Amino acid sequence: MKALLFNVDVPKFLIIQVLRPLSLKFCYRGPFSTVKLVDIPEPELPSPEWVKIRTRLCGFCGSDLNLILLKDSPTASPFTSFPCVPGHELCGEITETGRDVKNFHSGNLVVVAPMLNCTTRAIKPECRSCQEGRPANCENYAEGAFSPGMFTGICKDINGGFAKYVVAHQSQVYRVPANVSPESAALTEPLAVALQAVLDNQPDKREKVLVIGGGVIGSLLVKTIRALDIGCDITVAEPSPFQAEHARTSGADRVIGGRLIDAAVDITGGRDYKPMLGQKILMGGFDKVYDTVGHTPTLNTALRITVTGGTISVIGIGKDVKLDLTPLWLKLQTVKGCYAYGYNETPTGPKQAFQMALEMMEEGKIQVEDMLTHKFPLEDYRKMIKVNVNKTAGRAIKTAVSFEN
């Protein structure tokens, strides 16, 4: 079957660091390209507890783009293995089930929670994170039955959704409700990310919230807060007019394009003070901040405009971040890492964020289908990458590889 294969070694990594400033095209075209279209065998079921899925749609994530452009920090490299077939935001139909699979049958339309944790790796006893209901934060990503890989798509043994067929452990699989379209289902994974981030740092109706970045996750954060019926004041910081408009229609009270510290004074009533050198710092500010960018400028600004005792959720992440931690120390703030999703207490018992996201779509509490603006056949992967490099020019929100034709 055709698949998009990612591969890199140290020499290629170093060459790309030199060539990338000249043109990003060197990353996905030419002799030093990190990805190429190849033929690979269809995957076989690793054990009787797994299913095979025919991919219908697989979303192209910002993390996929960073992988291809080699912009990720090497710190996570012990928990990945190459060559690999990316793609972890997938929706498809089950075509084969192992003999020990329960509750799933051929023809079921499903989505896959992609984490490769203790259960999928056949590790017993489970690590502390898995036992505590956060299997996406497993401590055994480099152990057990497979090569290293935090999730499907960055493990050389378990190919991702940029291929016609994938396999998944039954614990990873969730059936798509009848009234949820494949296009909506393909956004279950990023919606679950946003939902978990909000649940882990939930605002109340009296608070002022800032979302830094109005892309897919930023807009889904806004949609999630509104779907949870939280009437807080939401500001989104997004310089792109196209992305800003979508954030506004998602439920933000306002979208600002720049001068974030000055805007924070007007919005929150905080008082700004000018140091001898450097940016202003606020007394007062936003109660909850969700940074979907996670770069040095956004994180430093977030610290300066978050209220005393406030919490900053770091959802996006850049490498080699340099922080002035004085506001953190001075204002008793909490900086909280946000990666993936887990189980959450609900009135009917613990539920995985993936299941909660599907139920919210099923009940009409949240609409996401409008976010899937572009679908590409696998053969057009270079066009898809180009669109994601400049989403504003392509008027793209979420793009996906499609195997529907």
C-alpha cells in the first residue's frame, strides 16, 4: 500500500538546519526531503486484541508539520523511532478484528486515540500514569512490545494514518456515533486535546481567559469552553485576520492582533509597570491563559500578564525556550504542561476525553465539521504541506489526507 514515510538521521538533520532558512521546500522536496511516498506492506494484527482499520480521513496536525520541518526539540527523540508513517488524527472503518476483540466489528466507523501506552505495549503492571487514568502520559513509551513511540505515527512498528490501513489496540478505538460525520470525527483527537486542557485548568464564569493562538487548538479551546456552558470572558490573541475571524465565530468575546500587554490592561483592568529594561509587567491580569504557541515571546508575555495565583497552560511547545521567571516567582503563578488527554470524572463515572468529545459532537454541543477546510489525496502531500506552511494564504483551518475516493 502507498504510505507517506518520514525518516531522518543526524547528517540529514544538520543539512536541513542549514537549508531550511533558505526555503522550507528543502524539507519536503529534493534529495534531503524528510518525507517520501513509498510502498509498504499492509500492517498485520500485532495480537488478538487489535483491529485493522481502513483509513477514510487523517488530519494533518501542527506536530506533523513540525516533524517534517525538523522543528521539534531533540529531547523527545528517545520516545520516537524512524522511519515511520505519520498521522494520528484518523477516522476509518474496521476491516478485521482479532479473536479477543470485544464490542467492535467489521464495518464500524471508528476513531483512534493514538497513545501507545502500557496496555498497547503489553506491559504489566501498568505504570503510575496509566493506573491514574492518564495513559497518554505513559512512562513506558520506549519499552515493551514495540519500538519507541509516544503515539501512532511516530513509532516505526505502528504506522499512522497517512496510509490506507492502520492497526489499533481495542483500548484505543472509539465508535463514531451515527449522527457524527467522518469529517467531524477526524477532528476528535484535537478536540480531545482542547477538552482536556480546559478540564485541567477550568475557568469559572467570573474569570477572564486568554487564548494565545487562534489556530485549530485555539479555536477548539474557545468552542470547548462555550460547549461546557462557561460564560467567562474570552480573549484570543491571533495576528492572522483569517484565523482571527474563525476564533471570533467560535465564541471568543474579542480577538486582538498585537500589543498584548497594553490590551491586557484595557481588558482586565490590571496596572502595568515599566522595568528599567525589558517588557512591562502587570499587577492584575488574566486569570487563565492557554498558550497554544509555546515559544519564548508568548510564554514570557503570558507570565507578565497573568494575575497573581493564575495558571498558564502550555499546550504548544517550542524548543530552546528562554524564560524570565520573575513574574512566576513574584505572582505565585502555576505553569501547567498540557499533553494529550486522559480519563475525567463525570456524573456517570470516569470517561476518556476522546469519548467525551464524541458525545459532545453527538449531542450538538460543539460543531467542528466547518473546520475541515481542505482534503487532499495522499499523492498530493506536497500541496498539503505547502498549504499548512501558510494557512492564511490558503484560507485553511484544518487539512486532512483523504482515502474516500
